[in-house]
Amino acid sequence: MRYYIIAGEASGDLHGSNLIKAIRQCDAAAHVRCWGGDKMQAAGAELVKHYRDLAFMGFVEVLAHLRTILGNITFCKKDITAWMPDVLVLIDYPGFNLRIAEWAKQQGIKVVYYISPQVWAWKEGRVKQIKRDVDKMLVILPFEEEFYKKWQYPVTYVGHPLAEVVAAEKEKGIGASIANKPIIALLPGSRAQEIKVKLPIMLSVTERFPQYAFVVAQAPSQPDELYQQIIGDKQVMLVKGDTYRLLKQARAGLITSGTATLETALFGVPQVVCYKGNAVSFWLAKKLVKVKYISLVNLIMDKPVVTELIQDDLTTDKLEVALRRLLEDPQYQHQLDADYSELWHKLGNSGASAHAAAEVVAVAMGK
């Protein structure tokens, strides 16, 4: 069978690669064509476009790159038409993928959506479009099944793919030591625009914690020069393509909002969640987004398990206070351990990729 998969971010590339491996377990003759990244390509997919050419974040940024985005949508439709897959699999990335889903449905192409858009956070009305255009929705967060029920739209909960990824990684051990001091991990994101905004603020606390080694996780899709310009002469280390080894060795982390907050929690690392974006984009998001928290950890647990420093609160002084709490408050550390344990229980090591792959193959085969 022929599978066309679209992922537009680093996390989608990770989950897409594991999905491809699992699809091949179900369908040894699978042919996969994708928009994604190095991991999906390494899993055996033919890569059409890399996510580094697709990732635009925020209202203002999207407007600035609108011509590029629309051009990518047009090209994507032509490429799908030329290849004619048995099923189209969309991974998160809703601004792009929901447009493709609408078009694909009109062409009679079967559509599976793996990792739901966060319609429970904003633009809830998009559920009507999803019901119309998506043949099968596979969700990965425990509360999403209940959310879709109120819209009378049956979805399949497959578990969170990060649980299986982190569980497998933990079995490998911690690896060679990255630094000769206790480590503070800095994960400033994978997009150039967010790295330029957040990394300088994260680095501003390094001199206040001289007993620690600050280590930056470099996004594989970003050049060394981007980080070197920001780091300058600060005594900071860079690791590239080795984020999980870094998290296994970290004493604490300053983590950009997104999937990385959940990865950090599953590795048991105390963290401060950092977010700062374009002022206009943030103002618009604040008007539209309905969730109480910005991090997946707090959303899943439905309480403030980890500290979130958002927009104007992301300052050197507040970052220092939050980080000291992680490092020096035993009572907080004990509570965090208990909350992280409960998070694991909620997500479970459920074999999400295998479950999702079985659903995708079934749709491709018309079952």
C-alpha cells in the first residue's frame, strides 16, 4: 500500500518515523512518501520537503511568510495527485494539514489524522471541519477522547508516542558524561525565530549558577552559527542530536513550551517552562486560547506541576528564582517526583506507534 505522511515540525518527524517503522511491521510492502525530516527519511520514507522549510510560528510570522506557505500547499496537492496514495496521514501541524485534509476529502483520498490539532485550546469550531474531512482521528492525550465525545465524533485514543520513546531511551543508560559539573539543560526550541528570542534570556542566568554546567540542545535543523552568535563568549556547551542523553544527565532544565516539556518530565527532570513570542502574536493568542496552561505537563495533569514563565514574566530575575526552587527546595522536588510518576501513569507505555499504525493500515486497506 502507498502511504503519504505530512509532518511539519521536529516532534512530528520523531513520531512520524516511529509510525513508519510500525507501518512496515504491519505492511511489509509499504511505500511511504513524506513531508517531514531526517528521522522519517531514515525510517525509509521518500522525503519531499523538510520541516525546516515549513515551520512558521505565530500570527505575524505566518502572515510574513504567507506566499511561501500557499506555494507549499499548492505544491503538496500536486505531489499527492501525482503519487496517489492509498491513505493520507496528517501529523498535527493544523494550519497546513487541515487545508490539505479538506482538499484530499474532495478528491476521494482517505484521510487519517494522527495527533489531533489542539482544537480544545482554541478554534473549537474546527471540529466541524475535522468531522467532515477526516476519516479517522487518532488522539494521544487522555482528555481528548472526552472532548470529541461532546461533538459526537468518535476518535481512537492510541496513547502518547513519547511514553514508548522515552521508556526505550531510559533502558540504554545515561551514556558518557557530557560535563564535569551538574548540568542545567537548555532547550530553546527548534525554530530559528524562537531560539533567537528565548535562548538569550535562558543564558542570562548562567553567571548566577557558576557551580553548574549549562548545556544547550541544538536543533538538528539549525546551523552552528545561529547558536554561536547568541552564546558569544559565555561558558556554555552545545550538544547536537543528543538531547535525550542531555536530559538523562540534567539536574534541571529551562525548556521552551511544546513537546519538549513533556519529554523533560518523562525523563524526570525538574523544569521551568519558558515562552516568549512576538508581542502582537502573543496578544492575539491570549484573546483566542482558552486553556489554563501553556505546557503539556500542566494540561495533562490539570494543575500547575511545573512553573511557566510566559512573555513578560520570562525575565532573568524570575528565571533565577524558579531555577533555585528546582535545585534547592527538597519539598518541591518530592512533590514533583510524585506528580511526574502520576503523569507516567496517565500516559502509559502503551505502544502508541503500533496502535496507530494498525489503524492507518486498516484504513489504507479499506477495513
